[in-house]
Amino acid sequence: MTSCVAKEPIKKIAIFGGTHGNELTGVFLVTHWLRNGTEVHRAGLDVKPFITNPRAVEKCTRYIDCDLNRVFDLENLRFCPDSPQPAILAAWEAEAGGNPPSLAAE
């Protein structure tokens, strides 16, 4: 297990559900928070929930082309068709003026 201490305060948090499309607890929570974000809203924080792998969630299967939970670095994510990276970065760009999250949690 590794850990680190952030040099800057954490201000942007991405919460993911649905990395594996057949694990529905995270999907349920993220869907709930997308409808009503008051539970995850905190003063001074920008918290955004994301469905990580919507195609797999739709089919209720672990993954379609690539197991996102086995692709841990940005270089490999670029080659994974189901990678949420482009959508997440685009959402931050559109909604929060860029700057990706400083903390991501699933």
C-alpha cells in the first residue's frame, strides 16, 4: 500500500462508479449523486461523480474491451477504448474551467 501527503489542499475530487459494469453499488451511488449532489457537496470542494464505464454498465458486464481496473497508468489508458480519461477531462474543462481533479476515488 502506498500513500502520500498532498502539497496543496485538495479542492477537486472525482468520484467514480461503474469501473466494472456488473458491480452496481458504485453505479447506484454515482447515479444518485448526479441527480442530487447535496450529499457530496462541501464548501471549498468541487466534487463531481462519474460513471466510469457506461457501456459495461449498460450491458451489466465487468468490461467490454478493456478491464479499466487493470490499466493503472495514463499511458496505458490512452490505448483502452473504454477509458474514461477523455470524458472526465472534457467534463472538468467544460464545467470547472480545466484543471483535472486532485483526488479520484472509486
